[in-house]
Amino acid sequence: MLSSFNTCNQFEESAEQYGMFFTPFKNRTVVPQQMVDVYRNLHTNNGYSIRCSKSGLVLSHCSTVKLRNARFIVSKSGRQKTIQEKRKRVHAYIRGELVGINELVPDDFLQVHYNPYHTPLFTIAESDKPVYEAEEVICCGKYAYVKQQKQMTLFDL
């Protein structure tokens, strides 16, 4: 069983200690191993929206999200519209199996970033290499973090 989905008081107190939050949207539920899309929500304090990949409905908002078997997706047309209008919109997200919420980022994870004005893809911050998928991802603050591993798919430009 996943401890990060445990809603006992002890977990809530520890999440509060780190300034973490989890808010269901319109009383919708989030289920472990559910296939979801995660994107940074600029209307929350460094938070993320969790959207059901199947229905497209927003399920919740939280401070951190952990995914497994994740793919990094950028809509080309959405990116072009963002650049042309110079207005932020949801056009890039990470799709994967939801395995945790409000977890801290381990030391062996690499920072991934995305800026539509600088690159058409998500990239590893220290190498600027594009990343398309990863076995484990944690979205926290302004960035996503991927587990450093050989199976992670990186492509040279």
C-alpha cells in the first residue's frame, strides 16, 4: 500500500510541516495507479493539477505528484499559440501512473524543466538533453525531477 495516499493525521501533519497541500476538485477522487496528466497550475502556490487522462477532467490540486512510467508531452500547436500570443496556457504535461502525492524529492533525481520560449521539449536542466519518458517522476515546485537511471530515454539533438 502506498503511504503517500494515506490520509491519517500523521501524514497530514508531516505534509503541513513542509507546506504541502492536497485539494480534491469538485469532490472528485484520485485513485492510486490511475493514469493521469500532471501540469503546473499557476493559480496555486507552486502547485500542480492532476487531470484524468481518460476523461480530461481535473481531479485535484496538490503541491507534489509522483508518477511512474511517465511520458513528457508538449502540444506543438499549443506551444506555437503560447509563443505567438505571449500568454501562458496548458499545452505541456506529464502523463503517467499516479503513485504518490506530497513526497519529497530524493537526492538521486535530476531536474527537468520546460520553457516554451527556449525549447520545444522538456529537458534535463544540467545537460539540456530532451527527455521523453522516465520510469519515475516527481513534480515539485517549478520543476519535475526524474530518477537517474539507465532506462530513462534521453535523445541527443
